[in-house]
Amino acid sequence: MDAGLGFLLARGGGRAIRTFNRALQPFGVRSRHYMVLLVAIQAGGCSQRDLGVALDVDPSVVVSLVDDLEREGLVRRETRPADRRTRLVTATPAGLDLLDRLRALSQRVDHELTAGLDADERATLLSLLRRVALG
Amino acid sequence: MDAGLGFLLARGGGRAIRTFNRALQPFGVRSRHYMVLLVAIQAGGCSQRDLGVALDVDPSVVVSLVDDLEREGLVRRETRPADRRTRLVTATPAGLDLLDRLRALSQRVDHELTAGLDADERATLLSLLRRVALG
DNA sequence: TATTGTTATACTCTATAACTATA
DNA sequence: TATAGTTATAGAGTATAACAATA
């Protein structure tokens, strides 16, 4: 099929999300929850606004994702005295523990998605995607 | 950010769909309608089942996409005497005409999405994506 | 029995606007 | 006034199951 680049991106992205979500099912979270956990932990605590920027989603979406994670005891919202508008999202020990396992899972899924590529090709794709998907 | 390949694919795909849909707005269709038109015309008529396979979507989704296009007079459903279960989706002259314009639009959007890449890099990305997104 | 298309339904995702509390 | 977070809502996308017509 004479598919354009945008179509291939969209289709590959859909496939990536579905595959990862299926793999995440036993853990009771979905791919976006994983991303929130990942960003919050890597930053050592992160405002919801910054989470929205990092994930490229609306602040209102961040609210419900953090709600879900908080309900599961995986993150906490802390109010910072410096600016009492912002809520600093930090991981609990349970959140840190879960992220460790999900990181490995994420790598397995990435590998499965690119099963047809060798290591060099995978690295090339990753670097090109970074320049297209971010910024 | 330490983003995995799946995350970058998902994010790039989302960006591609949103950008293309915005560009398509004046034409009254969305990206999936474009894909249906494209596949149906390239195949010179296509069953709904095959459209679903080509687009990687459920048959029930194809129904509503073809409904939309038929309502706009862009495609027709023909019953084939050979197998009266299948509906052959073919483009009308108006559909062919629209596709011509949308093809150019799609190329512009693809170019915009990969604005940071040179021609070689764009070709490499396209070929790698084909192997990841299809099959 | 199996397949094509259809309908119905529920859930997720996306996008927007309006509101609150703080600055 | 502007910003961070929240709530509400509508529209689009996704996933499933059940059904009719036909093979």
C-alpha cells in the first residue's frame, strides 16, 4: 500500500499503545499511567503542569491520571509552601517498586514491536523518532 | 526524557493524526476517511473486510467510515453478484477528485511533521516505519 | 458452519470551556 | 491579571458481542 509517513506513524503508534496496554493489564494501569510514574520519578517530583508538557496532554487529563495513581497508592500529591497552587507529584515506595517492573516490561514490548529490526536499525529509528515526535 | 520507542511512536502518531485532521477540516473529512478513499481507489474497488485489514481497524469501524463517505457522495457500495455478502466500495468522480487534492495535502503534512530531517533521513525513517508499522 | 456486513454498547481518549485558589 | 489545578461535557477512537444475510 502506498502509505504516507503520517499514516505509518499513526498506525505504529496505535499498535505500540495497544500492545503495551495489553501487557500492562495485570498491573491495573495503562500506558499513560506508566508515563506519569516514569516522568515524576525521573524528575524526583514533578508539577502536574510539567507532567502535561512532558506527556503532551491537557492538564485536565493529568488530573485524572494522577487521581488513578493516587487511589492505588502509587503517587502522592504534595503542596509546596513556595507556591501553594502547584501540586508536586511524587512516587511512593509502592510506585517506585512498580516502575522498576514496568520499565523492564516496556523494554520487552519495544523489542517486540521492532522484532524485524537489528540493533543498528533500532537505534537509528529511535534517534529519528526522537527528532520527529518531540519538540 | 528517557522515552522508549513505543512512547515515541505513540506520541509521533498522535501528532500526525492531529496535524492531518486539522488540515483536513475544510474538506469535511478526517484522516481515516482519507485512508478509506485512498485504499479503495488504489485497489480499484475494495470490500469492507479488506479495508478493515488495510487500515487495521475493526469491520464495524469501516461501516461508519463508509457511511460517512457515501452520505457525502464520495464512494458507492456495490453488491457483487459473485458473492452477495460483500459490498465493493468504489469511489465516485467526486471521490476521485477529492482524493487528488488530499494526496497533495497529505504530502505537505508529512513534510511538516519531518521538518527537522533531510531527504535521506526522511527516506530512512519511512522505510524503517514501514517494517515496524505494517505486517 | 463460516464469513460479510451491520447494529448496539461500553469504555477510553481528546478537546474545550468554565471554575477555584493562589500568585 | 495570570497561572495551577479541577470539574464537566461532548466528540472521536477502540473493543466486543450479537445478529442477518449469504456462502
